[in-house]
Amino acid sequence: MRAPMTISVHDSLSGKTVPFEPLNAPQVRLYVCGLTPYDHVHIGHARTYVAFDVIRRWLEYRGYRVKHVQNVTDVDDKIIARAAEVGEQPGELAARFDEEGRQAMRRLGIQDPHVMPKVSEHVQEIRELIAKLVERGAAYEAQGNVYFAVKSFPDYGRLSKVNVEEMLEGVRKEVAEGKRDALDFALWKKAKPGEPFWGSPWGPGRPGWHIECSAMAIEHLGRGMDIHGGGMDLKFPHHENEIAQSEAATGVRFVKHWMHTGFLTVNGEKMSKSLGNFITLTDALSKWRPEALRLFFVGTHYRSRIDFSEASVAQAGANVEYVWNTLASLEHAVRVAAAAEGTSRNPAGESMRQALADRRAAFETAMDDDLNTPVALAELLALCNAANRYLKEEAKPNAALVQETTATLRQLAGILGILPQAGGADDLAPRLVELLLELRSEARKRKDFATSDRIRDGLKAAGVVVEDTPTGAKWRRA
């Protein structure tokens, strides 16, 4: 692996692709805006969290020590409204959807963040941050609410490139509940009947949405962080407001690199319940294997718009099968080659060695270039092509070369997260197939062809094709 300083990322704040330079290398502090658990997690969420899961995997591959924090907004207007609608306590509803979302993400192979702070457990830190903003004149109390004074922060709008004066011209002039300016946003909301609340210097109430992320990010990552990420829809106003309130409170730069994922559409249209194209992650996982969904997501650059269709996911599934079948062929060859005398210095072996070096280097170059997963995926598939060609051309594959190829393919596929999940059905299946093939081989040695054929036919019915070769039985997924 090369030194980690080769990575570049597209910084949403500057609008440029810049060298990735963490504040305290090799440590990387990564904050990703998490879910507001008032409904089922959907494939749009999954797209974002797969992207940042791959980013984390790549940084770790490059030798960085990543601390990944992702919040849970379990106190929010949407949760309160939904709870009232279904007759459930807001905290109970949020906990239920939060757990459902975590389980779905795990099924998709997304690693748990190192810390998942909840708003309900950080109200004290939020109150302290608000008090600091009031003390510094960047926020003010009005009728039990506390608002951030947008005009007190001269750089407001630099992330989303909004013009504050133009925005003021486009908003209604009425100023509700003592706000001094229409653009000022709530840091603390006074309590309303029937809603959850906490005490504060400004009266009973609850945190506003934007201040929550600032308080939890500062609490768990300190002042200034290396990467703050989320969906493109959060750039304004959420991330814009985070910058303003955080920097007004601390006096230091809030985030070194901002990264945002592109929008997801379904068959060319915005995903919406009213259009009937709203797809929950749980429903998607009941129809397609997790690795196929992941490969579909990484097949498009994280900053680009991605269009979800059954045909696209089916093609991604076919590519997953190709990678897995290649690994099965390589692992069969490892067992055969261990007793053979193949050389890696013949033309086929030299070609395979060159392909290994070239494809890994190209994969790394693509990932270093703002996490260009579509190109990296193409290189991974090209490595599969080279491996299959070598196994076809080489009667006696070299054990060390096949082992190196297998390890490389597993490592690169693992970065994209498309290997069978450990302990899952797809992870167990290859071992069971190999066991059945061993039993079939023993039956053939005994000339018990009825049992041999029964095993072969049973595997075929289960979607496994068995091919008898001079070096033993090989298998692939149908």
C-alpha cells in the first residue's frame, strides 16, 4: 500500500477536488449526519451510508485510524408529529425505527459507527453550546425560544453559495414568535402541550434540529474535524447552519473537508410515497441480496445522481455472482495447485502477475481520486477476467500466484463491501458446496455413481453448476 497522502477528495465548501489532509494524521475524525427515526429507512438513506462506509474502508486501507461518529436525531418535530399520528410515545417510536434502521444497515454490510450519539442523551451539551452563543451575541432569547442571529455570522451561505440578502427578499416578511429576522433559526424551542421537554435557562423546551449535530460533533470529535458528510439535501440549510453556529461558538474552523452524496431517483423520478415508488431498505433487502444492492450503489460515483431500477440492480447482482464465481474457481485452483508444480514464470503466469500489479494499482488510483468507485469496480472486474483467463490457459496453475490473486481479489472486493457477509447464508454456502463435492468425489471413487449424480443434480437444483475437470470438480453459481 502506498502512503496515505495520495488521496484527494471533492470539498463541497471550496467546490474543488483537493488533497485530503487530516488535521492530525494518521487520525481521521469523520462525522456523518444520521437518521431522524420517524419512519422506515429507505434506499436513499442506504445510498449515502454505503458511500461513507466505503470512504471509511478506503481510509483505513490507506493506513488512517478513523473515528466515525454518526448521530441519531431522536428528538425532532417529525418524530413528535408521527407519534401523535399513530398514538405512540415519541421516544418509543424513535427507538423502534432507530433499531430497525440499524439492523437494515448491518444487513447491507455497513459497519456500525464507532459512536452513535442520541440527541436525548446530549441535551446538556446542547444547552451549554446555546448558552455560549447567547453569551457571544450570536443568539438571542425570545418568548422562551432561542434563535441564532444569521446576520451575526458574515460568512453565512459560503457552503451552499446562497446570498443572504436575496433570500431575505424571497421570504415572507412576517417574523414569528419574537424573531428579529426571518432567516434566524431556532436553537431552542419552547415547550408545547403534550410534547417532550427539558428545563433550560430560557424555560422548558427542546433543542432545535441544527444545533444538535454541532453539539454532538464537538462533544465526540472535538473542535474541528476532518470530514463532515451527508446527503446533498442537507447542504442547505442544515449544514450551512451547523457551520455558522459551530464557528460562532468556538471561533475555529468547524470542518476541514465537506463531502456530500448525490440524489437518488427511482426510474427517473424523485422517490415519493405519493408516486408509489418509495422503496424501504427492508423491502429492497427482501428482494435482492445485500451485496447486489451495494454494488449497484458503488457503480455510480458518490457525488453523482443515481437512478434506481430493477434492471440496474439485476445487472449489479450478475456482477456480484461473477466476482464470487471467480473466487470459487481460484479457491479450487489453490487446492489443486498445492500439489502441482506449476510455475509463475511462463507466459500465462507472467501475464497474470502483470495483471495483478496493474489492476491493483489502477484500483488504488481510482479510489485515491475522490473515491471513484465506478472505475475501481471496473478494475476489479478486469482482475476477475484476468484470473479466469489464467485458470483457463494454465493447466498447472502456480499455487503461490493463485493464492496471491485470491487474496488481492478478496481485499479489493472487501473495500467495496461486496464479499459474502461473514456468518451469512452466502458466506456459509461455499463451504457446504465444497463438503458435498468431497462426498461426491468419494462416491465416484467407490463407483457409486447414483450418489454422485444425486449430489450433482441436487446442487444444480439449488443453483450450483458442477463441472468435472481433470483436476477435480469445479463449481459456480448458475
